[in-house]
Amino acid sequence: MRLPLLAAVAALALALPAAAQTVTMRISHQVPTAHHLHKMLEGFKADVEARTKGEVQIQIFPAEQLHKAAENHAAVARGSIEAALVVNFQWGNTLPEMNVVVIPYFFSSLDRIKKFPGSEAAKMLEDKMAQKGVKNLAWFYITRQAIFTSGKKPLVNLEDFKGVKIRGFNKLADEALLAVGASTSAMSGAEVYNALSTGVLDAGLTDVSAAFSRRYYEVQKYGTVTPALTVYFHMFVNPAWWAKLTPAHREALEAAAKKAEQDSVAITEKTATDAVEQLKAKGMQLTIHTPEQEEVWKKAMQPPVIKAFIDSTGDEGKKLIELMNKL
């Protein structure tokens, strides 16, 4: 009697579906929860969990809770965390090609920004990231509207920059500020408010929405809004972790990432538009650049940065610029 019973139990076990694989994806990033990047990630999380029926669980760690911004790449590459988001130019000298979008007035067209994810230019950068031990999953467009803030006088004409101590953006983009007579100081976004309030800095340079969220209006009277710099936060994952996922889970993550890339455009544009009105409501006197003013600044700021970019990247940088210009 026992053998037929055991056979029946075995047959029943084979007939039952295998237990679903549960996967955890921890994502580290540096910005606070109020930032629109975090809101984009919350949408990504909800989408992934819906597509996988909860089999992939997303855990988001904002504001450097797990790792400092500069530590995220190494943490993902060695597998201590599954994923992270960093600003494209934070790769610095490790991948100088990632600086291409901060060349002043080079990549500020919204049509081109929409075409970037999935393009040959994006794939070239993703291949370079793979050589550094991570797999890129998504490009989150964060801004194309910079604001040059100041306390004593507005920075409207190029002559206004002469002798001004301003927060630098990064080593490459700072070539544009040096070219117009400013002196730059490198510091994190969290330090700028105090530097502006105490006079350590005369002026600030940041994303227009960050100027509002960081309350620059309390310590700066003037602002000039101009599409000088484009910035992406991009999400990358550990390749070994990715390889262990089921095909269905990888497909769900890729589909959610593509949707998040597309959604980031509308979210970012609305956030920037809202920020301009919010800064005005707080009393800041804003100058919004006309196309003619943009062209004047472009002619002065772009050439030295392109030269520095090519000097640091060589033929690879030239090829990347060609690919970006095809978008």
C-alpha cells in the first residue's frame, strides 16, 4: 500500500507549479526624497512590482543612506548592492566621455534628449560602463535648465562674470566659467547654501529645480535661467546579479526602465517650469535667456569646453560627438 501512495504523492508534486523566485533589487542614490528623481524611481518600483506580480521587490535608499555618491559605482561593481543611480558626470576621469552632455549648449534640444536612450551614442557609453564592471539599465533625464544665481548683481552679460566666485559644476564645465573671467570653487550641492549665505561664494550654478528645493532664494536675489547643461542620472546594475535573473524578470525590468526613461522627460520639464514660477514667487528676480542671449553665451563658453573634452577623450570623444550630433 505504501508504494502506490508514495507514487501518488510524487506525481502530485510534479504536477504542482514550482515556487516563484523572489528577487530583491536595492537601489542606492544621493538625492533626497523630495527630488523629482526619487519620484521617478517610485514609479519604476511600482511598475516593476506590478509587471512581476511582486516577484521582484524594489528597495530604494535615497540621500546616500547606503553609499556616498562617489561610492555607488564600486558598490554595484563588487556586488554589495544590486543597483544605483549616479549623475553622468560623476564618473570623472574614470569615464571622461560621460561628460559630453555638459558641454555648454551642445545637447539642450528636447527632441535630441528624447532620442538619446537606445541611441548609438548611449550604447557607446554603455559599452564603456560594461568595461568598468556595471550594466547600464536606464537613463533618467533630470535637467537641461541651469540657473546662474547671484546676490549683488544679476549675471546677464558675459562681463558680469569677471571676478565672480562661483560654485563650479565639474572640472570640464568649469572651463566655460574660467573663459568668461569667473573663479570656480568645487563643493557639493549640500554645502553651497552656506557658502552663498556667508559670502564664501558670490554666485551659484545648479539645476533650476534644485535652486528652489535648496532654498537659494533665501540667500540669492538674482538668477539667470538658460539651457546650458543637460544632466542624466543613470541606473546601472551588477552584471552577475542580472545574469541570475529569469528571462521574464529581465524583460520586466527592461520594459519598466524604458517607460521610466520616457516618463522622465515630462516630469523633468514640468518640474523645471514649476521651479521658475516658485522662485519668482519667493522674490527672486529672474532673467530667462532668449535664443539670441543663448547664442552669445554659447560662442564664449562652448569652444574651451569642447577643446578640453577632446583633449581628455581623444578619438573616442570625437566619435561620440559625431554620434550625438546625429540625434
